[in-house]
Amino acid sequence: MRAWVALFKKDFKLTRTVFFVGLVINLLVVLLTLYMEMKADHTLLIFLPLVVAIVLHILYVPIMVFISLKTEANQLHLWLHNPGPASTLLISKIVNGLMMLVISLLMLYVMSGLLIIPKFNLIEAYWTDIWISGLLIFLHIIVISIIIGVWVLFIWALYQFLKFAIGRWSWLVIIGAVIIPSWISVLLESTKLYSLVTKWGSITYNFPTFSIQPIQTYAGEYLYTFIFIIGLFFLSAWIVDNKVEV
């Protein structure tokens, strides 16, 4: 455990500059929102910078993972000689990016509340829907960010293997490794088998004060996504352990 904590601290040091810059950008976004509040007539328009900043957080984990892996690639011989398995090395990078993502989103969540409270005199029902919908949006952003981050791990691991195996043609294989599974996934999601596997455990989110239809998701879809993330992660770790050389 102590060795993993040391790895985690190292990954944090590799990405902390970008993390702190991101927090400063969050603060600037809030200041821009305050400025738009003074200038804009349309009430909802003032939250546009916050919405954009929140949505862009889906890139948080992949960016942190990429920065860390790019540094590791410059000293790959040292990294690969680490006595721990690749899964231990790679999970540290995912957890580091996830921690930074959660902190940044919480910062925006709190600041959004501080902006909304004095601007709107909302009844309790509105507040409940706003906070719950905000949490659900953040949770889904976190999941999407982790998925992209694991794809970055896989692409990096595959490239490190292929660049010595086939040289300059490795990027063609990398592109195919991204496009073909995505195409297969789209085809799979249109089949009855996919519906049978994922369309169970219905979860309905009702936001009556927003005047929108109930949002329905399925526990099966979340489980499918979780299995995909775990599978792609361990495939990346296996490639690093067994195929990557220096």
C-alpha cells in the first residue's frame, strides 16, 4: 500500500500544475458569469460559461492520464522495471485524474449554488430538482471522463507495443483499434441481445419543476459500462506487462 501511495503522489506531482491551472480557470469562469449577470438581460444566459466549463470536464481524466503517460514514455525503461504489475501503475493515474475531476466539479457545484441563491427566489421543490439534477449530471460526466481516460490508457499501451513491432504503420493500427470497436459497439447497441443484457433495473428520474419528461436509465447499462471500463483497463495493463519492451 505504501508503494502505491508513493506512485499516486508521483502522478499528482506530474499533473498538479494543470490541476491548479484548472481551478484558476474555474474561478475565472465564475467571474465571467458574474460579469454577464451585470450585462446580460436574459437570466439563463449568464450560466452559459458555467455549463460549458462543466461539460468540458469530461476531458479531465483523459488529459491528466495523457500528461502522466507522456512523462512516463520519456523514461519507460525505469517505469517498466517497477516491481509492481502494470495494473497498479495505471490505476494510480486513473485515481489521480478522478480525484482532481471530483475536486474541480465540487468547486463549480458550490460556486454555482452561491450564484443561484441570490439570483433566484426559488421554492423548495425547485431547489430539490436543481441540486439532484446537478449531482446526476456530475456523476455522468465522471463516468464519461473515466471511459475516455481508460481509452487513452489502451491507445498508449497499444502504441508503445506497436511502435517497435511495426514502426511507422503503428498509427494506422491505432486508428483502426479505435474506429472498429466503436463501429461494432454502435451495431451491438441496435440489437435485441444488447437490449436483453442492458434493459433491466429501470431507474426513473423525475424533475416535475423543470417541465420535462421523466428521464429513464437502466442498471444494466451502468453494469455494462462498468464491465467495459474494467475489461479495457486490464487489457491495457496486460499489453504493458506482456508486450511493451524498451
